[in-house]
Amino acid sequence: MTPSPTLYTVREIADTLRIHPRTAYRLIQEGKIRGIKVGSQWRVPESSLLEYIESGLKAAPKKAKRGKDGPEQLKLPI
């Protein structure tokens, strides 16, 4: 017998990502996090949540390098 996949509720997704439940719901509705509808409620397979997190890690911008004196400061005339 194959094990059933772990399914998360919208609230569990929100708690995991530390976002508001409405934001989690919107991400699911927009297809950014793949989910399935069970009756009137959404469920998200663990694999879909992990894919979403991975895609965010790949898209994260790299920090700009600073000069050896640190960030450039704005000099205002006195």
C-alpha cells in the first residue's frame, strides 16, 4: 500500500510561511502554490509547498557588493 501524501490546509501554509491566511489563499488561487480543492476547501500537497519555497530561493536577488569603506554615503552641502 502506498502512503498518502501529506496535505496542508490554507492555515497551515500561512503558519509555515509566516504570512496572513488571506495571502496564502491568494497564492493558491493564483496558482503560485499548486493546490487541490476538496469540496469548498483548498489542500496543498507537501511537494507543492516545497516547490514554492525552492522557487523563491532560486529567485532571491543577490546582495550588492560594497566597497571596502562600506556603503557609499550621501554628502550634503552645509
